[in-house]
Amino acid sequence: MRIAVRETTLRQMRPVAVTAADIDRTIVAVWRIEQPRLITSLARMLRDVPLAEELTQEALLAAIEHWPATGIPEKPGAWLMATAKRRALDHLRRHRMVARKHEMIARDLEQEQQAMPDLDAGLDDDIGDELLRLIFTACHPLLSREVRAALALRMICGLTTGEIARAFLQPEATIGQRIVRAKRTLSESGLAYETPRGEELSKRLASVLEVVYLIFNEGYTASRGEDWLRPQLCHEALRMGRVLTSIAPHEPEAHGLLALMELNASRAAARTDAAGEPILLLEQNRGLWDQLQIRRGMQALGRACELGGANGFYVLQAAIVACHAQAEIADDTDWQRISGLYERLTVVARSPVIELNRAVAVGMAEGPEAALAIVDRLTQNYHLLPSVRGDLLHKLGRYAEARAAFEAAAALAGNQRERDFLKRRAAEAAALSL
Amino acid sequence: MRFMYIVSHPGPSTQPPPEMMEAMHKLSDREIKAGRMIDSGGLMPVETGARVRIADGKLSVIDGPFVEAKEVVGGYAIFELRDKDEALAMAKEFMQMHLDFMPGWEGTCELRSVRRRCAKCGRWP
């Protein structure tokens, strides 16, 4: 019996026609759930991750072609796996592998399939190792950060080229070309199939975490365009973060990044008001913070520290966000601890952004004067610097200077909403300076 | 989108066969590793619970088991998925497993999306 039969009965009860578009959406949903397993199994057969990705896409096309007529199979995952494996075998046969080794692989697989045409076989595979290989291939340091991000979204999250293009506000053709070129680069460099281990893994992990965090931040801050948030990217980055902690469970920084993302994402619903205007962290309704996500974030942070990673780049940032997450009201925030954590963070990574955040924490712990001293030592001009300066000056009652700082910040802001917000603060300061 | 799955069946609960437990374990392991399943739990028998109910303007407490109950909730799970299509695909896979390993078993897996403020505009749906 096929699921389609039961869907017919459903349709009889509910007078809603199942359109071709509905079936397509169902197929893509199933495919997206199965995709990592499909790619990893094929990669093992073909010893080539980019090629595995291509043939996996072919399995999707086959489903789109067949399922509308036959109905969705009872075990759609197994169908996709069998189809994808058949494509891979065809490929191996077509290319009559030069190396004897490959012929042996092909024969083994063929025998394996004939011996047990078990459609559930895929479910039993432990894909951890292959998934690790997939992620490390997509996020290879040989590729630029942007390309790594696009490839990861495509190969690990199953996003289409069009979706990735929209998420990054780029033309589809540009993203498509980038992906094709990246895959070629990997194949030509002989990097299409390799797994870093031990120390190499820890080193390479940094390049993976960087990409995941880039994707998260792209969604969380939406530096360009009208949207304050692009939730889908956050969602995909979180998912990848969770995958990483399960396949590289002994890496504290993987847990640290996951904690950082979970804790930041927990505030998503509280970050904007009903009109879509941003609400600053200290003014947010903490009742809207997602407690389940906070709990998960704290668990990941705890795990990272157990693994001895308390001074890691992501772990320290997560620990800072955790101070906010644990304060029931804004006044309970432990700013002493936060400024101490920032101090430690500047040892790990020196950057004007971190220094600026440290200044904010110092301002809260010790007062605006101490903070202004830090801010005035910073030179690099991006919109957050004059924005923080404006806030400190405002607190010190230096309203005319605050107004000038907010206006400078508004001129540098890349996001319309942020610009509006900064202009409002400039107007407030202007009114007080009269 | 966050989805809650509630599995119910005509009571009382029976112990699933080992093959079912194994398949279920595999599926949940896969889903945790894939970052989609973020919480789940099986529920203890209704005898361990109670119902606090309001009827005719009065509050009453009924200890389990509940004689009048037709359906018993056996477990729940919380998933983070992209859309309802993905949520349905998950539920079908989960229920297909019951069909395969527990012949004769009947029940319902209800899935509901959790009401959350829109992360884009801050509005409640």
C-alpha cells in the first residue's frame, strides 16, 4: 500500500485538491531530510563529494519525475537512496574506472545490492564520519568564506541556488557560477574526498565554524537590505551547529559556537516591536526569550567548559551572552563578569569590535566615563562606534556631542531600520541639548 | 518553524517490541544529530498523572487512570523544521515505523506548529 492511497481517502474527507505544486513541495521536503545521508553514502562509493552532490540532485529530479504518477512511496528515503546509488553505479560503470581499486568498489557494491536489496540499508549507516567529511569539504579553507557559505548551504542544508542567492542578496547566476567553480577547484586540487583527523581536525574546524557563524550572522543582523532578520539563515546555521557538535563531540569550540547561536537566537522574538523596529537587548521583554533555546545554549556552554574550552573564541562570546540570558531582569545583569569576559576575549582575538563591546560592558560596570576612555582610543570608523559613543555621551549629559555622534552613526549604518533608529536618538539628544 | 508532535492511541499503553524501540532510537538519533529534533519525551502511564478540569464553573481533580478517556497521549517531541511539508514528511516516516514494526497498532501523530512571534516583524501570527 502506498501513502498516496491514504491521501486519497484524506482528500475525500477534506475537499482540498492536491495540486502538482503540493506534491513537488512534499518531494523537496523529503529530499531535504534525506539529502545529507544521500550525499554521504554516495561520497563513500565515489570517493568524490562534489560528484556525490550532483548525483544526489539527479535523484531528486527522478523523484519529481516519477512520484506525481506513482504516488509517494511508503519509504521515500529508501527510494531516493536506491535511485541515487543506482546513478552512482552507472557513473562508476560508465567511467570504467582506470584504477582496479575502483572496479573492486563497484563490484563490491553491486554484489552488496544484489545480495540484500534492503531498502532500509541506508538507515543503518553510521554517517557521522562521512558527514564530517562532507562539511569539511564544503568549508575547505582553500575556498573563500563566501563560497564556503554558499557550498555549505547547498550541500549540507539542501538549499537551492536560488534560495542561497536570495538569502545573500546576490544574482542567482553569480551564486551558481561560484558553486560550480568551487566544486571544480576541489576536484582539481584532489580535495574532493578527505577527512582531517586529530590535530588537523581541530585546525580545520576553525574554518568550518567561521562559515557557520557567518551564515548565522548574515541572518541575524542582515547588514544590508530592508530585513532586520533573515530567519532562515539563522535556522540553517543553528542546524549545522547542532550537526557539528554531534559529529565532532570533543571539540569545545563547536559546542561554544552552538551555545552562542542558540543563546542569541533565543531572543529573536523580542528583538523587534510590532512595527518591526529593533528593540535593544536591555529593553527587551525577557518573557519572550525562548527558554527551551536558552536551556540548550547553557547545556552546550557547559559541555564546552567541561571539555576545557573556557577560553575559546566562541565559548567566551557564548559565556557573555549567557550572562544576559540568565538575568531575569536587565538590572540583574552581571556587568562585572561581562567586562571580565571581554577582557579575556581581547586576549584571544584583538579587534575594534570586541574592544567596543568591552567598552559598553565597562560603561555598565564602572560608568560612562571609563567606557568613553576606551572608545576614544578606537579609530576605525564603522557605525557602531559613533553609536556607542553617542550613547555614552548622552549618559554623561553631553547632549550636543551625543547628537553629532548619532548623526555620524546614522550616516554609516547600512540598514534602513538601524538608520531610522539612530536618527531618532539624534533627535532626542538634540531636544535635550536646547 | 517549531513543531510539536503529540502521539496518542486508544489506551492502555503497551510495551513496543524491541525492533520498534531500535528503529525509533535510530530515527531519533538521526534527527538529533541532524539538529532537527530539539526535545522529546515518552510519557509514563496515565496512572502516574492526573487531570485538573473545569466544568460547570467548578474545578475538579481526577487522578489517572481516566475511565472516560478514549485516547491516551503517549509521547511528544519538538522539532525545528523549515515548513509544514518537512513536518509532515517526518510524521509520516515516524508513523510508517509503527505500521512496519507494530502490526495492529492504531494511533495518531498530531503535529502543530508552535505559535511564535515572527522573527522578521515581531508580530504574533
